[in-house]
Amino acid sequence: MKNDTEFKLIDGIFSSDEAANILAALFDYKIDYHNREDFSNHIRFNKDLSHSKQRIEELISAKVAVKKLIDESTLTSSKLVIKSTITISIEK
């Protein structure tokens, strides 16, 4: 049985600069995390890195798409509404 617990990570209206800083930090952290894990797992355990490599590519693509949205909001002097929820469940 799964019990999901949700936490708000981001919930607000941001300027283009604020959104760029917040989202770049999140994407950069996740990309760095996968790069560090790849290196560590490869060196210590000679593990297959294909999942992390694919995830890094997905994150980079998403970061590029987000940058385009931010650039568009800058050109139109618009604000960005960002909502992000983390859902955590325990599986047995």
C-alpha cells in the first residue's frame, strides 16, 4: 500500500530573473548530482551509467526549454507562475 505525502517546493509568481536563478539552480544541482553519482559508481563499482546519462540528457533538454520560456517572459515583461510539488511515498 502506498501513502503519498506531498510537499510544496516552489509556489509563487516570479520575475524572469528570479525564475532563471531558482530554476537554473535546481537543474544544475540535479545534473551535478547525476554526474557525481556516475563518476563514483563507475570508479567504485564499474556500474552501468546508461540511466544517469539518459537522465542528464533529459534534464539538459528541460533546462533549455525552461530557458526559452524565461526568455519569452523577459521579452514580454511578464511574470512567471511556478508551482512545484514533491510527492514522496514509501514502498514495501
